[in-house]
Amino acid sequence: MKLSAHLSARNVLPGKVVALTKGATTAHVKIEVAAGAVITASITNEAVDALGLAVGKDASAVIKSSDVMVGIEH
């Protein structure tokens, strides 16, 4: 999966959502980017809803510096 957005981040790792846990305001999204390699991102519940994230859905971990963002292909 290649993101159609233009990003300054160069580290875009495509994968699949393997776990998603929502808290009061923040969600933890686990994305498997390679067999056995899982990246966890902490994002807002609003972002989860806006991206339509769910277990089994394709998503990308977008890494810039020490932050991990989540993106989807449109």
C-alpha cells in the first residue's frame, strides 16, 4: 500500500492493524509491518474513527523522529 498523501516523513511502513484498544481519549493501534514485527502507535480515539481503523484493515505506520502516525490509502 502506498499513501496518496504528500508527507515529509520518509519512513512509511505499510502493514495491517492486528490490535486496537480504545481508552478514555487515546487508542493504541498495533500494526504488523512484517512477519512478527509490530509497531504500536498511540493516537486519539477521534483519529481512529476518522481513519476508519479496525483490526484486519490495511494501514501504514508513518514514522518521523520519535513519533508514529497512522495513515490509510484513500
